[in-house]
Amino acid sequence: LWTGPVVNCDSVKKIHALPTPCLVVDLDRLESNLDKMSRFTEERRVALRPHAKTHKCVNIARKQLERGAAGICVATIAEAEVMLRGGVRGLLITGEMVGEPKISRLTRIVKEAPETLVVVDNSQNVDDLQNAVRNAGIHFGVLIDLDIGQNRTGIQPGEPALRLAEHISNAKSLTLKGICAYAGHVAHIAGFEQRRASSLRALTQAVETRNLLLKHGHDVQLLTGASTGTYNIDPEIDGLTELQSGSYIFMDVEYRRIGGSSGKVYEDFSPSLSVLSTVIHRSSNKAVVDAGLKAFSTDRPFGPEPLELSGVQYEFAGDEHGRLVMDSPSRDIRLGEKLRFIPPHCDPTVNLYDRFFCVRGDVVEDEWPIMERAGGAPHF
Ligand SMILES: Cc1ncc(COP(=O)(O)O)c(C=O)c1O
């Protein structure tokens, strides 16, 4: 029976002793991705407020801040609370805080961290936020969430955004700080030049809206956006003040497939995240691992890809099973051995787990909680 932590890192030091399936972060690769993005943004003189929706982990947010990030983006109120409890400041909440209990929780956050920013795209929501904090003597900053083509949240560019800016200026407890313009629909466009053209077209609407707001006397200090697919494209736009890329720290199959500026595989950042599995069945032309539908996100039409092994295809084979089809395996695969897989999509895969096991080579150096969930009973 389980009576304590899944793995005691003091006694288990090697990756092959980890319980499978589990989520593994290669620290050398993670640090190289963090360093690369931080050097890039420094050279291009654009700020970085990386998105924590990818990792949901205070330890990683701290590493991003140590390397010069201006703050951290979060998608949900729960992510904001976890980050703040972990001492992470400079939060931008990129999802609209509409209704209860979101607004009350936001009020508690801005009381403790008045620099917190939140996006708005609706005048009713502006009124609700204003009413919630009016009597508490709290002020906080908001960004206009602009829909530059994703057709998700966000107000339309131009006049609608200007009218919202005017509405915000009448809300005495809120201060307009700028524009949030995330073009999620272009992040995964295959082919660098196609992606570049679409992203610049989308962001141009944000710059035009910023200019319109400035012309009418509004203060637009921040223009924030960008993804991992466009981090090296969007700084071409004059006026973009910060990048909010997230997946660059881990990468995934989806991003590797979009192609980079110099090749078919997008290799600007290296895959640092994998799911570790055990080969639990082996027969003539087949190997089965213990990582199936519950171990990876299943939101994409393709499956995971093996790390450090080629010539095999992964197929989902059930909740707890993945089948390896052997085309021409680059090496022998043995029963009981541990295999790592790059997840199809990193964010929803991370969301399935309660911790990262952090490895350097084959040594387990650390264990980092995801959303502070670790510490409970084992998942597996
Ligand atoms: C608002 C917002 N900003 C930034 C990102 C980061 O994008 P990526 O993980 O592709 O770098 C996302 C991802 O979904 C997002 O929703």
C-alpha cells in the first residue's frame, strides 16, 4: 500500500527506477531552451513574459524570471494563485475573468500583487471588475484583448477596441496598460515564410489599433503577443513590446512538424519533455509500452514520437497501452526497457500529471510539482 511519496529522490537516483508512465524533463535541454529565448529577447530588445500555461510549475517560472523575464503569463485564476503562492510576481492573466468566483479570487490576487494585469474584451466585464474593487481601494491594470484572427476571445481591432478603451478610462479603479494580441491561429502554420506572412498580417492590426488608441490620448505601454512558432517573426513588428511564448521550453511533436527558418523540422528549441514508459510486451514485430491514452494528450491527429529511437511508429492501443509498429527499428527493443516519447502536444499532456521528474543524463536530480498537486497519492 502507498504510504508516502511516489519516489524518494534521496534513494532513487536513476531514471530507469522511475514509476512509469511518468513525465520527465531533461534539465540540460530545458536550460538550453530557456537560455536561448532569453538571449534572443535580450538581443532583439523585446521583453519576455513567457506563458506558464505550458508548465504550470513555480520552479520553471522562477527559472524564467532569473533569466530576465519581465513577468509570467497565466491562463487561469488557479494558475495565478499557484504562481503567487510560489512568490512569482508580474503576472498577466491572459484569460477573461468573468463571473464568480473568478472576480473575487482576482480581487484577492490584486490586493496582494497590485502589479497583476488582466485582459478584458467587454465593457460589461469592465463594469463588473470596477464594481468588485471600487470599495476595496484597489487599483489594477488591464490590457485590451484583441481578436486578430483567432476567433476566440478578444474584441475586434479598430473602433470597437477604441470604444472599450474609452469605457476603461471611466472605470476609476482600472488603468489601461496596453493590448494583448495573441495570434494562436498562426502559431502552427507549416513553413516559415507562410507563418511569417500570416503572423505579420495579424499583428499589423494590433499595431494599427495601438496607434488609434494613442491618437485618442490613451496610454498603450504594452503590446504583448507571440507564440513559440512566431517568436523570431513578431519582433519584426515595430511596437510589439513583449513576447508571451510558452511551448519553447519543452517543444512537442506538433511544433517539430511546422518547420523552421532553415529546415523541415522546427529545431530552434530542443525537445526537453518526454513521457517515460516501460516495454511491457515484446513479440516478433511488436512492442507494447505502458503509456497509452491516459499518458498523452489525444487532441491531435498524430501520436507521440520516440526519443532516441527511429524506425518505429507509436499507435495508441488503449487507455494504458501504446503499440510500437516496427518498420526498421534503429536498435533492438527489449522487454522491460524504458522508452521515452515526445508528447504530441505539450500543454495538455503536462496537465495530466502532478509532477515533473527532472533528469540530467540518466540521473534524477529533482521532482517539481505541477500546480502544487504533487504530494498526494500516486497517479499510477
Ligand atoms: C494567450 C496565449 N499566449 C501565449 C501562448 C503561448 O503559445 P505557445 O505555447 O505556442 O508558445 C498561448 C498558448 O496557447 C496563449 O493562449
